[in-house]
Amino acid sequence: AELNPFLRVSDCSQVSDGGAGLVVVSEEGLKKLGKTEADAIELIGIGHATGNLFVDADPLSMPTTAFAAQNCYEMANISPSDVNIAEVHDCFTITEILMMDALKLAQSGSTGLDMVRNGETTLEGRIPVNTGGGLVAFGHPVGATGIKQVLEIYRQMKGLCGDYQVSKILNVGITANMGGDDKTAVVGLFRNH
């Protein structure tokens, strides 16, 4: 089925049921669990932003996510060029591209669309994005989506993804989740040990 000449049903994630959880602990908590830093990833930055619910921005930009990302990068004291892997909200295929733009993952003078066209987001690319297929492939368990993104970053960083494992060493990963049409956004940066 076709929604318009550019967006098809296969470009849309299906809302689904699901749940996810993670354990957040301090270094002391890791020790109590009998784990080491090598068993974990570290949250090094987080950004949250909310947009105006009554005014819609340009549909081809994500200013709320961009603001959350800027705060996240500042908290972590790193730049987008330090990111090795990304999990972004892709309720629609176009959203993945807009998220990459909002996170400033494209190299100077290019866009998220250029990244996709140039193969930069594949498992072998410069910054693999949504390595497990994202929401379009996995389904969209609304309340669980952000935690599932963190889990995917963890699994890739620890070499637990089997047939779809990224082969390069991953030091810094980013997650970006949003609600509404970019009305709320949470961006996290994670470091592998």
C-alpha cells in the first residue's frame, strides 16, 4: 500500500507491546554484583528537552532532539565526531535520517541522507545506526523503546550481537528517543570500558 509517492507502509514502524529494563548501578554497585567495569557501559551524558506542544516546527528538522543532543554532548565533553555507533528513534524511515541530522552525525557539508547513501550507517560504516533494524524492523513498543536502544548499544559494545555484530571497536555510543513530533526528546551518550 502507498501512503504517498515517497512514504510506504514498509517505511512505518508498527506500534507493538513490549517491555525492557536495565540495571543502573554505581561503581560500588558493580562490585556488589560481582561485576567489573568491563562488564558494563558508562552513561557519560544525558540531554532532555521538550518542545512547544501548540506550535509545529519545520517537518524536516528536529529542533527538540537537536537541543537535547547539544546538552548531552556538552555534559559528556565530547563532540559528535567521537561517536562510533548510534541507536535513533525511527518510527518512520525519514525520522532516522532527521535524527542523524539533529545529532550532527554527518560530516561537515553532508546530511543524514548522504550518510545512508554513502553506506556510512551500515554495520561496516563509519557510524553504524540502528544495527538491530530499529523500530521499523523490530516493532515499536512505545514505553520500552528508549531502554531497548540502550540495550542495543550495550550488546554491540560488548560483542554480543552475533550475525549482526559490528566488527570495529566501539568506544562511544549515542541513543536518541523522542515522543510526538519531536515534542520530547532524550539523548544519551555511553562509553565502553
